[in-house]
Amino acid sequence: MSNDRHVPVMLQRCLDMLAPALQRPGAVVVDCTLGLGGHSEALLERFPEARLVALDRDKEALRLSGERLARYGDRATLVHAVYDELPEVLDRLGIPKVDGVLFDLGVSSMQLDEADRGFAYAQDAPLDMRMDQTTGISAAEVLNTYPAGELVRILRAYGEEKQAKRIVSAIVREREKEPFTHSARLVELIRDALPQAAKRTGGNPAKRTFQALRIEVNHELESVEKAIPAAVKALAVGGRVVVLSYQSLEDRIVKGVFAAGAATTAPPGLPVVPEKYQPRLKLLTRGAELPTEEEVAENRRAAPARLRGVERIREDVQ
């Protein structure tokens, strides 16, 4: 197992960005993507007065993090939930507003490292890809049962795969002979289906297809579309949301939600902008911040990361 699985991406920067909101005693911070607990542990350590609520849909991640965070006792509450269930979780815990929210989107390093989960195209494994293995359909079922047109749409929309049609016709031809069960066969099929020129750019040619399947299986973009506005809504004034994304589709959603909250909604031409039209959010990053070269050299998984943050500066006006 690679040792970089324990290195949380852009950790110091996330903590510094959340710090002004978490200094106050009794502050509540939500780690929406607990994973192996690296960010959570650092939050509890750096902000000794803060209380942490951490969510993960992966039961194995919750078990391992539970052991790691046990010494913090009741300062840490771990919940089995997808991050778009944030409003229900806070409601259940009786927490009306929070001071900080952290999202580390994408696949946790544990899931990439555990061979039998089928996330990684570098090793042969059953094509599962579910982050929560107790529910939903696997990547193999998607490949074996979805109509060709739907598969093309998924590869284009979620994988930004230009060769989607070519790959899908190969998949449809092959699945009629024998259903897909393992990742190596799919990787080989993609390699064979692509024209030479397409293989020369951008790393493993299967990467985009695997990303697309993973997003479809876990409803990732729908979850992000619901979760980011929900996190903003849960913030107390002065509270902050910090988001790490790893692909352009997620980053675009985050950027859109943050930009909308930071814009005035006043009709043009008003001499004075009334309170109800004033921005609710202040952007904490100019565009997306990227990891430093040193960090990428130490932890290859940081390479695609994009960091954005906002602070709530006003209540919503009803």
C-alpha cells in the first residue's frame, strides 16, 4: 500500500482558510468527506475548542477513522451519510448553524488503494466502484446493462471522452459475447479501441472512462450540486466553506455556487443597493488555488487539486 495514502491534500492551506471561523469556543466544523480522517484529525488538533461532525458513505472508512479519532472522545461525531445529506444530519444532531465546512471531493486514497474495489485502472479488480458498497449498482452493471446511447452520454459528460462512441461500440460488441466483470478487460478494450494519436496524450487512456463510470455509479455530480448550496445555507455569519475538487466538472459546480452567492442580485442601475440584494458570500480565493510544486512532488494525488473557499458575510433575507 502506498504511503501517500495518509497525506491529506493541501492540508495547511485548508486549515489556514478555515481558521478565522474556527477560533471561537464551541465552533462546529463539518468534514463532509471524512475518508481516512487526515483532515478531521488536523482540524481537531489545530482547533482544540471546536466540535467536529464528519460524514462518509463508506463504512470501512468510518471504522478506520473512528479508531484514529477515538482519543478526541465526544468532540468528534462520525456519521454514515453522503455529503448531500448534510441538512438532515445537522437537523438530527440539533445543530442549527455551523462555522466551517470542508469538502475533499473525489475518491478517497483508501478506495484507490484497496484493489478489490475496482476504482483503479492500474490493477485488475472486480468492476464495482461503489463508495458505499451496501447500496446502488456497480460499474459492471452500468457497462453490461445501459443502452449504448446512455453510455456514450456518460463518457462524454462525465469523462469528457472525445472517443466515447468508438469505446462504447467496442463495449457493446464485447458484452454480448461475455458480460464485463473485471477492470483489466475494460482497460485492454479501451486501448484497442482508441486510435494511435489518442493514446499519446494524457496518461492512461482508460482514465476518462473510469472517471465517468465512477461518477455515474456514485451520483457524484448530483451530490455535489445539492451539497455545496446546502453547506453554504448551514453557515453562520462569519462561517467558511472550503472545497477541494479534483476534476473540472466538480470545480465548475463549486465555482458557480460560490460566484452566485458573492454577486449582487440587484437590478442594474440602483443608486443604492438594498440589503436584500447584497452578496451573501465573500470569495476567499481568486479563481482556484493550486497545490505547490513541492506538494505535488511529495504526494502525486495532489496534482489535479483545485481549492476554493467562501465566507458568509450576511444572513439570507427571506
